Amino acid sequence: MVNITYSGQKQDVFSSEKVSNLQTIHENLYKKQGAGSNFLGWLDWPSELSEEFMTNLKDTAEQIQKQADVLIVIGIGGSYLGAKAVIEALKPHFEKNPNFEVLFAGQHVSGAYLKQLMEYIDGREVALNVISKSGTTTEPAIAFRFLQRYMEDRYGEEASDRIYVTTDEHKGALLNLAKEKGYQRFVVPDDVGGRYSVFTAVGLLPIAAAGYNLNELIRGAKQAEEELSTFDIENNSAIQYAAIRHDLYEQGFTNEVLATFEPKLSYVQEWWKQLYGESEGKEHKGIFPVSVTYTTDLHSLGQYIQDGKRDLLESFLIVEEVDEDIELFEAEQNADGLNYLAGTSLHDFNLVAYKGTSNAHLSGGVPQIGIHLPKVDEYHIGYLLYFYMIACAYSAYLLEINPFNQPGVEEYKTNIFKLLKKPGYEAE
Ligand code: PA5
């Protein structure tokens, strides 16, 4: 479903030694025996999803659509990027007076953003979905403090019928608050980390509320789960992607530039950066994930990619077919000199631009991985996200890294708490 192509430095990806290492990783993954294996709940999640779970989510999404014009999703990192990635990929670029909108908060700390958000939603019916696995993350907690007060001022007791909480089943400040106020609750499973949680209620509730087809999204994820679970190097695109990028890493290509010509995928790129950066970047190892959107960035970072320091590998996320397109037409005057493009659609242009860019960067010494996605719809996005998650697990295990923890994100938090004199941190 997702096809991988490669051109660049000669590779020795599938020597018998490497295949045997990959096979061990594969076996450990499916026997749930590798590092962090108590966080492998996402591995068979799509096929394990119950009818009852899906119905509950869809019913709640319908209820939200009935009671509100705007759903504000409050979360950060894995608690917002999955939903944001899917919604941005599927929604139209422009929508006049949308009936229903999903907006995000708590993904950063900006007073101007929160103030303007509260002004923007005034006069519209609002619901909130607060998402935090730990239930203690500062940025969403700050946003929720403001928005909860906004809701209570505006709706009084009815506010609690409009606030939905997705958090741990047993612990955390958010869980306690949700219980106290009687908010409807959804669970982030114990064995699924934030960046692997897009197919749980974390991602699915906002995606369903936004009006997208959960069955198709999960059908794609399920298909990926099935196809990518076999140790068949010739056909398993996730193992191919992981093995190629690891081989390049060992040759000194320590930065991966994920490039796409489809602007709707820019939050899939953000989600991918979090997934790979947080899963692999440990113990002074890992490929640094960056992203570019072409052709926009050919007019900025393109220079560096073509000609800068040679430690980059480039992976192109290529959409093969688009639903909507326009063709260049013959102009009488041809003042802009574009008549040679008459009859070429903009998607055709991009496919040619891909070939041209890929060849140029290849001759500039940048190895190229092509990730070919047939089209952008729920089914294929579901497939793609699962593909990236499983490939990420292989990638991290190839580096002998636990893909599922994030010890490095704690240090900055502790420093901020000390500086702000959070109770318990004053002495430090
Ligand atoms: O992938 C992860 O685990 C993190 O990025 C978390 O999703 C992020 O830090 C938010 O955490 P929480 O959901 O506990 O608020």
C-alpha cells in the first residue's frame, strides 16, 4: 500500500547479518519482549478495537456536533498531533462559514492566542476535549484553566456536559478534576504512549467530531497492521524504510528531511517529527528529523539540501493521485511564457517537480527514499500513520534504543518548575 523506492549511496541493507538482526527485532516486537515492550498496546490496537468502543466514540462525536459549532481540543505533543495531522490532511484548504470547526489549544503557551481564541468563539456554541495522558502537563493545564472558567462563566452548570476529558484511567490531576466535575471521560490506555495514540480516543474523538470517517481510518490502519506484521523483506515497506534509513545513518547521514509536495500533509510531517525525534533521539544517537514542504521550501532550504553539509538523507512522501486538480490552459498573449505547460495539471507539475528535485539532490549527494502513498483519504492516512509507527519501532530497535520512553523531555520541565518555584521544587 505504501511503496518504498531508494536511490543513492550503494547500500548493503539486506546482508544475511542485517536480515538476521531485523528478524530478531521482528520476533521480539511481536512477542512483546523488546525494551519498552509494556508500551506496545498500539501494535494490535486497530484489529482489537471493539464495535462498542467505536460506537461510543461516534455517538459522543455526534453529541458534540449537536451541542457545539466549535470543539476546542486541548493537548500537546502526542495528545494533539495525531488528530491535528489527520484533520489537516482531510479538511479543505478553505471553508466559508464552516458548520463545525475543530480548534486546538494548549499546544503552546501564548496569551495572545488564548485571548483571541476566546474572542473568536464568543457567540458560537462551544465544547472542549481536554487530552493529557499524565493529566499533569503544564501547557494544556494552563489552557484548560482559562477555558474551563470561560465555559463555566458562559454555560454555568451546563458546562460540565460540554467538557470531555481523555486521560489515564487511574491517576492524574485531570482525572480527579473530571471525576469531581462529572465530565464524560475517555481513557488513554496504559500501554500506549502519547505519540503512538492516534488510533485511541486521543485521536479518534476529535477526528470523528470533525466529521471524518473513523471506519475508513481504522480500516487503513488495520490493513497496515496485517500487511506489515509479516517478516517479508521484499514486501514489508516498514522494514524496508527502517533498514534503509538505518544503513544511511551508519554511513553518516544523521539528518532526515521529510519532503512533501502536498501542503495538506504538513501536520503529518509534524506528527512524524515528534514520533521519530522522541522515539529515537536518545543516548546521543538517532536521526534528527526535519521537514520541508515543496515547492515552497525549494526557495529557501532547497539551497542547503542541494549544496550544504552532506549529512542529509531525504525521504519524499509522494501522493500518487489527487481528488481535485486544475490544468494550465493556453493564454492568448502568453506574456508569462507558460503556454508550454498548457494541458499540464498542477499535480502533474508536482510529480515532475519531484523527479527533478530528487535527481538534483541525488547528484548533490543526498540519498533519496521515496514513500509513495496512493492518495490522501481516511483509509490511506490510517495506513500511513500505522506504517510510520511500526517503522519507527524497528528504527529505534536498530539503534538499540527503547522507542517508547522520553527521558530527555523531563529536564527542561524541571528547570522551568524550579525557576517558577512550583511547590516541591523551591529547594532545588
Ligand atoms: O509522546 C509523548 O508521550 C509525549 O509527547 C506526550 O504526548 C506529551 O508530552 C503530552 O503528554 P500528556 O499527554 O501526558 O499531557
